[in-house]
Amino acid sequence: MNICFVIGKWEEMDPQYETTLTLIHESCKRGHRVAVFSPGNLTIRDNITYAFCKIIEKNQKVSDSIPSFYKNVKFKKQRLPVKGFDAIFLRKNPPLDNNMLNFLDSVKEDTIIINDIDGLRKASNKIYTTSFEDEHNYIPETHVSKDIDYLESVITEAKADKMILKPLDGYGGKGVIVLETKAKMNIRSLLEFYIGDDNKNYVILQEYLEGATEGDVRVLMLNGEPIGAMKRVPKDGDARSNVHAGGTVEKYSLTKVDREVCRVVGQKLVLDGIYFAGLDIIDGKLLEVNVLSPGGIPRINKLNKVKLQRNVIDFIELMHKKRDDAINRKLSFRKAIDDA
Ligand SMILES: Nc1ncnc2c1ncn2[C@@H]1O[C@H](COP(=O)(O)OP(=O)(O)O)[C@@H](O)[C@H]1O
Ligand SMILES: [Mg+2]
């Protein structure tokens, strides 16, 4: 297959803990042709979408060690038509680049994109979880607004003594804070600060999940099923479990409730074309669905002695084969009619 990865900067990848790198390495190991480019490399020439790519040169020995593969790999730079790729992995960290999606609209019918462009438009935001039918109460009580008076009233009417305040478009734990609902003197000033001048930003006020002190659970979902999980434990005195905010990871087995959350959420993810995602779960409640470049494979691999990148590339290969078989069947049926 020809597989490309839309990434940030190759030079800035962490050779040890970058999920994207495990996927690139696995693809190369299997003999697929692999290229990488950044969203800013997309270019239209005469109505055709191209990208200035770094394509991995043919016939290189692919080291078994991912860090040494990363260090030694040789690229060739070339402008290539994006439709020529059988699969595209969108692995650039949030925020979502809408221009990139607009460019890729022109190739989405002919190429497998992980995740689906229209699915990303739907799901790449923290309001997505509120679109789940929540008959089992798997979603924490969540409020989203930029109306300071309203948000203040939600806080003062809250029964709990703590709530979570976070920016709607944050990631990596940025700006997530625990609000003491009784600390009234701070509330307006904090809300004003988060919402910003000209009423710029939405904020999320959310039920505080007590289990957060012991950490949250990151589950990797592939085609609607959990393929691996780990626990992320916050640094002492911090509310956030993200590894980018100093959290550490531990081995974890999904509980019955976690599995049930995955089952319900997984069905919707597949319908929305979100084939590869990372769920954040605390106390059996779904905090967030990470759909843009979910991470965790290297850490889960290490904890569980697995290679989850194999599952992901197996899945892509299978999807590609199904598509190819369908095209070939169509061509042979067409020929039968042409020859009649
Ligand atoms: N409602 C909540 N209750 C308890 N802890 C929370 C809550 N929301 C967020 N956190 C903590 O902050 C971290 C980051 O929040 P999250 O909503 O996943 O945003 P981000 O996109 O920044 O990862 C979570 O992993 C968790 O540790
Ligand atoms: Mg998160």
C-alpha cells in the first residue's frame, strides 16, 4: 500500500513515545510505501491536490528498533498527488486545521482517511460527548457557555463543593482547573479570564469526578473496540492526568463498566467514521474522545508487552483489501457486460 502520515514536524517527534512513529515503522516493516507531510505542505495545482512530501526511500533496511529507525531513515522530497495514497493517517496534534480538511475533501472518496474527514468535523471538539444518547449516565454533567452570569449561577447553585473549569478547545490538560464552588470571590474573575476579551472563548464547567485523584483511564479504540488501555496518574498535587502535564502511567485492565462505556461509545464512533480514537474515562464516565492523533501506543505496548501498531496496520490493510476487491469485482462485472 501507499500510506501517508500528516504530521507536525518530523524533527520534533519523540522517538520513544510517539504513537505516529510506531505506525510509520510498522508500515515500513511490512513493505508499504510511506510518506509524511505537514498540513501546510498541501498544494493545489490545476485543480489537483498535491502535497510536498518526504517519502521514505525504497530498499532501506528497516531497523527493528524504532528510535534507530527514526534516526537513520532516509527521505526523498517530492510533490505527490494525494489521491495516489491508499490510506492517510491524520496525526497532527490539535487544534484541528480546517484548511487541511478542505484540501482533503477532494480525495476522501478515493482514499481511506483515519479518521474520516466529516467524522472529524463532527467529533473533533469537546462538545461531541454531549451528542451521545446518554441513557446510562456515562457522560459527566457538563455545561458549555460564554455567558458569565449564567456560568456563575451554575456554580453558585451547584451542590458539590468542587467543579472542573476548562477551555472548550484545550488539549494536553492545558487550562484544566478545579474550582471550589464556595470560593465566590474568585469565580467572576476566573470566568472573565477564560472567556477573554470580546467574549472570545467558550468554557466548560463539568461535574468533578472524584476518581480523578487516582488517575484517569486512556482507552485506545480501533473500529469501535478497545484494543488497549492504561491508567494515567496525576503528578502529586495536580488535577490533570495528562502525561504532558507530568502524569505517569500504570498498567490497567478495563472494568465491566469501562467495557460497557466502550461498547456504547464505540458504536457511535464507527458510525461517525472515527476508526481510531482515545477515550478518557474516570469513574466509568467518559470525559473526552480524542479523535485527532490519539496517543498512547508506545506506553501501552511497554506496560502490556504488546505491539498495538500491528492491530492498526492490520485494520488498514483489511479495509484497503475490501475496497480493492470491490473495485476488481466491479471491473469484472463491467467487462462481462462489455463482452456480452
Ligand atoms: N470532570 C473532571 N473531573 C475530574 N478530573 C478532570 C475532569 N475533567 C478533566 N479532568 C482532569 O484533567 C485532565 C484533562 O482533561 P480533558 O477533559 O481530558 O482535556 P484535555 O483535552 O486537555 O486532555 C483529565 O485527564 C483529568 O485528569
Ligand atoms: Mg484528555
